[in-house]
Amino acid sequence: MQVINSEFNTLLPASTDLAKHNNEFMQEHQNSAPHMQAGFRVRQLLDPSSLEQNQQDVIRTLALEGCSLEDAVAGLEQLTESKPKAQYVNDYVAAARERWPQASAFEKKAD
């Protein structure tokens, strides 16, 4: 355990403000959908009250220029795992469908 603690402290000292560190990470990678999605996950772990903000921010990652179809599918999975309001899923799928109209991941589901 001492070795693990020693190694971990070289990566991220115990005195590090994790929320601040995560915010800096997201600022540094603000144009990368996968980095932002990872940052939202960490923000959710650090601050459970940020759930709705994280869900809205995941939707916004679709507008990032470099957001790929793979990133969009990962974002949809992340969004649905967080049990969002139905409107958030609808908004996400509509925005993704507009960008990738042929992608089966965003097809309308038959009732």
C-alpha cells in the first residue's frame, strides 16, 4: 500500500484540489469531445449536484468541430447512463441525427 500511495502522489499529490484540477483539464481540452465527456464524468463523481449540468454539457459536445460519430455514440451512452430527462435524450438524438443523418445509432425508434 505504501508503494501505491507513493506512486500515486507523484502523479497527483494528495493536496491537489480535484475539482480545480478537473476544471483545468476541461479548459485545456475544451475542443475535444472525449476529453470533455471524461471531465463531465469526473465532475459528477466530485459533485453529484452537477448531474443536470453534466447532462446538458454532454449535449453541447455534439457541436464541437472534432466530435466524431464514435464520440457522439459514446456521449449518448454516457447521457443515458445518467438517467436524464427524456427531453435531454430527445435533444441529443435530434442534434446527432442532424449531423450524422445516416447513422443507425440515432434513428427514430418505432413506437
